[in-house]
Amino acid sequence: MPAAAEVAAAFRVIGVVIVEIRVLGALDVRVCGVSVVPSAPKPRQVLGLLALRADQVVPAGVLADELWSGRPPRSARTTVQTYVLQLRDLIDRALIAAGAATGVSCAKDVLVTSPGGYMLNSGGGLTDLREFERLAGTGYRAMDGEDYPAAARLLGEALALWRGSAFADVPVGGQLAVEAKRLEETRLCALDQRIEADLRLGRHRVLLAELTVLVDRYRTHESLHGQYMIALHRSGRRGEALEAYQRLRNTLVRELGMEPSVGLRRLQRSILLAGPERVDREPAGVAAGPEAAPRFSRVG
């Protein structure tokens, strides 16, 4: 995304308000390169929901439900209007800091009042969520077309847009809490497929450090554990691959009362039966092809 000085200079030259929106991590909304994120939690929460649905009208009732968890006070509509005015004040300051000419634009052109609600007008600026979805979608299509180098590159670029958990510094009510969980699932989906592409490119040794961290963080995620087992086996660490399976099984039984999936049990059996002397090739049953080993499909 453009640097703040470049964005401000572009505004002064062509009079276009450029809004940059980042929600994949701490909330970051900039108007002409100047941050308009408030420090107060409630206005920040309003901005978070408007940023998530940029260029769409968010009804005032939805904002109230988010702020007060479905139990808004009688003064909710007036209070929401107050928060919107506070956000517009920040936007006006950003426009002045960027050298806005009088009459070219104002805060109401950026945070628009529509019948029944409000809309954050991005002005065609980039948002990290839209860019993530674009790159990830192209990466998935590359995976489907078995273009693994392109898939690994595109999905890696998509994941690089994440700076932490979505809305990491925003108080979340019902709406944002659900959206944050949904976005985390899309991130895991892209991560799973990027690792799958790297495995198919023979990058198992490079993946080991990353997968070691991931299986510790996501202790019941079968796909990541399966990829970890494959990477260990291909790196000549067959015993550790089998130990990883046993740890996962113990966790699933203890915490969820269930056994590993059929696909993962087949993978464990194929590693158990494979010869350790074939560690840098495609061992029988642990090959890249879907017929030989379970391919853990993406979700979402």
C-alpha cells in the first residue's frame, strides 16, 4: 500500500480521497495517509465494523447491536450518531493535514450517511481483506490447476498481509466476534493450501520449523498434523512422524472423545509400513498424488 507522504501528495495533485483499510491485525484506517483510528473503544468498534463492510451501508441498528451486544439502551441511536461525529472529526483533521482544498471533499463524503445507516467510502483505495481474498482465490485456482509454484507464491503473498489476529485491538461484540472467527478460518485455509503446495514442491525440510510451531498452536488440527507427519517422514524422521500421530490421537481422544479421521489413520499406517531408506523420495503411501496419501482439502 502507498506510503503516507505519497498518498497525501496524490490528494493535493488530483483531489482524490484515498482511504486505506487494514483489519487483518490491529485496526488501521487512513485517509490520505493519515490515521483516523480513535483511541476510545466504542468509536473504534464502530469504525471496525464500518471498515469490515467498506462501501456497504451498515444499518444503525446493526452498529447498536454490535456496541451493546444486542441490548442497546434507549439512547443508542443518538449515541451512535455521536460516535460517527467523532469519527468525522478525525477524518476532517486528516483531510486538513493532507492539504485538502476547501470544497474538494469533506468528512461526510468519506463516512457517508445513508437512509438508515452509514457507509465508509473507500474511494477505490486498497483494503487488506479484499487483497487477501483476491490473492488467495487466485492461489486456490492455481492449486486446482496443479500449478504449485504459483499457488505457493500467491498464497504466501496473501498470508503476508496478516499482521496478527483480525481486529486485534478492537473490542468485539457479536458481529465482529463472528467475523473475526470467520477470517481466522480463511487464514487457516490459505495456510493449509500454501503448505500443501510447498510439500508438493519438495520443500519438506524448510517446512519443519513452521509446522512444529503450528501443530503446537493448533493441537487438534488434523490437516496440519498430517502435513507435519509427511514433512518429518520425508526428512528421514520416521519415528518422530509416528510420535506426532500418537500425540494427536491422545489429544483428540482426551479432549474431544474421538479418533483421528480415516485419512490420517491411513497416512500413519503408510508411514509405519514404508521403508526408512526412501526418505527423500516419495515413499509408498506418502506420495504427493491424491491416490497415495490423503490430501487434506481446504475448508471455507
